[in-house]
Amino acid sequence: MPKVLKILTLPAESLRRKSEVIGEDRITAKEFEELCADLEETMIKKEGVGLAAPQIGKNVRLIVVNTKHGPILLFNPKIVQKSWQKEWGEEGCLSVPLIFGDVKRHKKITCVFCNRAGAKDKIKASGFLSRVIQHEIDHLDGILFIDKAKNLKKIDENNDEIGKLEN
């Protein structure tokens, strides 16, 4: 039965650490079965649109993103193609609670990764899904959205803005 894990928040060290590549022979190993299920369950129960392993204290290159067809796990994701066009959009993060800001991201990307079966796979994403994948891959490199954001603001539990932050 999958567990909902604690999501680390700033200033947790693992959020700023570059994550290790997962050997293709390890992807299908038993050690990742529970981690994958827990990562997915945590993202869903915490109402996230994506979650990276470092956010739960595991510095391995694994993310889960929620798509219109349901969650997908991406092992060792790498963006191999980016559109020239970028767009600004508001982002938040489960590891930086109650803070939001505008981040400029590529409108379209192509990402290669290994799927849960250990096979090479590819996803072409645009719009919101593109933004989510870029945000989660940043986590694997120890980068948080606040490092790239403009117009940072803090909100309270009722989603009311309580102040602008310097950045």
C-alpha cells in the first residue's frame, strides 16, 4: 500500500543537491517499486501537479508528473529540444509553501527518459505540462522556482496575498 511521504521544505539540504543518475539496470529493481508508488501517492494526496524525488529526501533523478491521462514516472529525464518561444507563468512549489512567483519557461519541450519498465521513452509537451516537467527537472539539479522567479509573493492559507517578497 503506497504511503504519503513528508515533503521537505526549505532550507532542507537535499533540495539544493544535484541528484544522481539511476543506472538502467536499477530502474526495474525492487528498490524503486515502493519509491515510485509512494512518490505518486504523495503527489496526488498533496494535490501537486508534479513531484521530484529530492522533495522527499531521495537525491535520484526521478520525477512524477500528472498528465490528462494520469501520472507518469520519468527516470533520468533530460530535455533534448526546447522551443525558442518562452512564456511567463505563475508557479508555486510544495517545497516552498505559500510562495508564488512568475517564471519564464520554454513553451514546448521534448524530454527523453526511461519509463518504469526501464525502456527509453520520449514525451513532447507544451503549455502547462511543459512548465511542470521543466520545474521538476530543475529540482533534480538543486534549482528551485524561486531562483528564477520575478514578482514573488506570499499568501496565507486562504490564498489571500499577504505581501510581496524581494528577489
